[in-house]
Amino acid sequence: MAVENKKVIHLFVPGRLCLFGEHSDWAGMYRTINADITPGQAIVSGTEQGIYATAEKADRFIMRGAGEISPEEHWECDMDSAQLLEAAQQGGFFSYVAGVASYINDNYTVGGVRITVTKRDLPIKSGLSSSAAICVLVARAFNQLYHLKMNTKGEMQAAFRGEQRTPSRCGRLDQACAYGVKPVLMGFDGVEIDSRELHAGTTFHWVIANLMAGKDTIRILSDLNKAYPFAKSETERRVQEALGPDNRRFVARAREKLESGDAPGLGEVMNQAQANFDEKVMPASPELTAPVLHSVLQDTVLQPWIYGAKGVGSQGDGSVQFLAKSAADAEQLQKYLLEQRGMPSFTLTLKPGQTVKKAVIPLAGFGTRVFPATKCVRKCFMPLLDTDGLLKPALLIMLERLLDAGIEEICLIIGEDEQEEFDRFFAPLPPEHREKLPADKLRCEDRIAALRQRITYVHQKERLGFGHAVWLAKRFTQGEPVLLLLGDFVYRSNTAVSCCRQVIDAYKECGRALVSITEVPLERVVHYGILHGVWEDDAETLMKVERMYEKPTDDYAREYLGVRNGRGERRYYATFGQYVLTPEVFEELEREITQERKPSEGGEYGLTAALDIVREKYGMYAFVPDGRSFDIGLPEAYRETMWKYCE
């Protein structure tokens, strides 16, 4: 495995679009004073546009290339909390980055960073929280460069605390951009904040347009804050009602429509939420009359293209969001807005969580460690007693678990001289043998026949390492995520859900390359690749990976690789043997192998080097399945597997 982060890391943080629940984040904070206020709730998504940057360690805090966002190109400051805080309080673009840097410097032991903004396609001052995006970007740069062990919520917290040090006084939902381009349900109860990812039930097409007018966000917030913590008039009571119980009802309905894939229903919820906002919140602030926004919402020309529409962010004449009926309708809408109303726009497409329908199993190799058995049978065909009482080749157990997990296509990577043995196994039985089988074994034979239709073979002509074997399946993947299994292991779940299914479901949650892991004792870490990171969930099953290290010493693992659990205890995690590989992994393998770079691992092309590059560029997660892996690649391990697998 790769030992350390590269010197330069690449970052992307999107903007933030509040789909439902504007203002409820700060309103919910008033529950610390008035317990009768309803907790806030919002559905937020990152946008497809954002801020791109590189970051590296430095002696000072340096921001370069900021001309993409601000008239000033360059700003720097000593890593001195007093100086950084003073800069944060002065306002302007650099106040945001200074605020986060001062918060990090106050709470962690860090040096400086040099951040270079390389690109921005996120509109500024359009209700999409470009300020929150840059705050999250700075927090993430410190987190990754100095291994601060913050999970996504931790980065959000650092970004929020940093922005609170500026005159901006942002809301709590802005930092949802830390989750990336996916819908997030957020809750706000006093100072407590909760967030969880949602999954779109179908593809939704949003268009967000700049109204090319103007709004006074500070005035809007000042007017609405007068209704808190205690309403003193009927107008203020109706503001609390709209941002409290009414909002929670709209969010609950929107969530149901989003996850069930009901686009027309979601559009109707948008229309109703806007009408309620106009009725109960608009009277509290003249800025919310927003004549340009409402002229667009009432434009009959665009109605055939949309299911619904509403304001963005604090509302006012900043931006407007539409839920288009299709990609073609979104294109028509954008054309009309630009040509007829002079309003530039961009799209946001929320897609169903991409599931995994393909699997790859590298099987090429003689099986030296279990010789001489492999003189007569390939290692993957060595028999095991399965939990259904049938004696099966280990490969068949693997394949059946894949079918049960919803896998539709399977690629077996084998040697050229091994094809005949695989053909023989998957060939139909002669009628005279088939008719002798009892019902349970006949069903098994039919399943083998069904598997034959799902298998693609790839021949590994040269044995150039595990990464090379995996790379050979690139054409088979066709740019889709794939489940990778090691050919030396079979897996058994402790639940009714197979380990394969658990890993696939975890990938749907995070949407990034994923490695399954299992806990190992400290004295055994020297035998494994060890992963270190921070937990993303309270159950401590999903980890954001920060470091990968191959066969560390006990001392190194104790110092750098322990993962703390909820009780503060250090635990150590090794690869479990199941991966979800994204297209980026195959692109890195392609780059290494086809450009004839020097093999990364002991004279062979390894998979871990590619994974580590993907982790650094795009992020990577690790998941702890509720189950066990059983080794068939070593004689002693195979003996234990035969005894314990079917217990």
C-alpha cells in the first residue's frame, strides 16, 4: 500500500442549493431560548458546479488564484490566530478563508497551507453558498494535509465555526455542500445539527436561474429574526408557524416524493411550499415581495416544461429553481430564460444511487501454496460444505452469493490454459447423470446452468500482479462500478443479508470507491494492509479513509493507524477482501500500466497504489460487513474453513 499522502492534494467542493426548508436552520437555533419553537428541517443538495483547488503544506496560510472568486488574486497571512481572526472580522472574500484557518489553528496542531484555486464554475452571490463552499474547501485542505481525523460532519462544523467569525453569520445548512452532489436531510434543534443522505428514486432535473436583479440578504434576515425567540405580533407568529410546523410537513412530503421517484408530486410540493412562504413569511420583510422572482414563477410560457418552481436560499430576487419534466424540457427552459428574460442558468441532475450490477473475480494462477492438490483441481474448485448441506466448489459458493446480491454479470480472470476446466464445470450434465440427481442437487445444477449465461472470461497472458489482473477487466466494466472479490476467499454473513449485498448497499450510501475491512489485533497488523480514517456513522461501520499502509510494524500502527471507537479505544482494520471499484480506479491502473511506469509494488502492478491515488483525488470509504471471510489459499486456513464455514 501507499505510505503517505502526496505533497499536493486536489479538492472540489460544490455549491449548495436549498430545495426545501430555507431559514429553518437559524430559526431552529432559537430553541435554546424558547423550547416551544419547532426544530428546523431542510433538504439540501450540492450543485454540479463548484470550486476546484490544489493544496499543499506551507509555512504560512496562502491563498492563490482567488481571482476566480474575488478581484484579489493572492492573499497570505502567518498562522497566527490573532492575525487570522482580525482578517476574518474585516469582511470580504478572504474573511471566509481566514475565519476557517483561525478556527483550525485554535483547535488543532497544524502548520500552514498553500491553496491554489484552479477553477470556479459556481455562480457567486446567487443563493448557492459560494462562501460555504470555500469554507469547506479550506477545512478539508487542513483535514487531509494534517490528518485531523474529521469526518464530513466535522468538516462542516469547522467550516461553520470559521464562517461565524466573519460578518457573514451564515446559516447551518450552507455547509451541506461538504456532502457533494447528493440530497441531504438536515435537522436543527438548538445548537444540535443532524444530517443524513437521501436517495433519489428517479432522475430529477433541476434548473437554477440567476434572476439578474438584486436582494438584500442582511435586511431579510434582520426582518425575520424579529419574530424570534418570542413572537410579539400575528405577523411574527405566522413566520414561526411557516418556518416551524408548516416547514416540517412540506419537508416530510418532499422527502417521500424524492425517494419514491414521484417528480410531478415533488413539483407540486414546491409550488405549495412557495405559496405558503408568500402567505406567511413575505409580509414580515419588504425584500421578500421579490417582484422579479414572482414574475418568473407566474410566467405561463415556461409552465409546459416544469412540474414546479420556488425561490432559492433566503428568497428575494436572487435565484429561482425549477423542477423540469425532462432533460429536453430543461434545455428548452434554459434557452427561454436566457434569450427572452436575460437570465443565465445551470442544471442540477439528481440521479438514483448507482447500484452495482457487475462483479470481477481474478482467478489466474497455479495455486502453489495448496500444491499438489492443484495438480488435479484448480484452487477455486476445491470443495466446501455449504450452509445448505451441499458439497460445492468454492467458486460456486462465491457465484451464488453474487447472484443473491443482485449481480447480473460476472467477469472471471483466468489463465489461457485454464479455460478448458471452467468450460467443463459449467457445461450441462449428460442426461444419464442429470436424471440421477435428487431435487436439491437438480436445482443446484440448474443454477450452474443459469450462471453460465452471466459469465465473461478474460485471459491473463502475463502475470504482472494483482493490479494488472484487475485492469484486464476494464473493458468488461464499461465505465460502471464493479464489485471485486478475491479468489482465495469465501464469505459468510452473520445476518440474512450477504456480505456482498452489504458492501453494495454501503457503496450506494457513499458513492465512492469502497474497501471492505475487518478488525485485526495489533500484533497481527504486520500481515495485512491497514486502513486508517474517521467514522462517518454512529454505528462505526462506514469510515472515510485517510491513510493506507501495507504491513506496518506494531509501533507504527500504534502511533499512526489506530482508529478510535466511541469509547476512545484504538482499533486496527485490515482489508476484508471485497471492493467496489469505480471507473476512476481503472483509469489510474490504465495510466500506470499503459504508460509503462515502474510497477508500484515489488516488481508488480498493485491495486493499492491506484486506490490510494483515487482516495486522494476523489475520496474513498471503508465498510465493516457483519460477517466473516474464510481463506482457501493456505492449507491450514483451508482446513479451518472446511470445519467452520457451515457451522
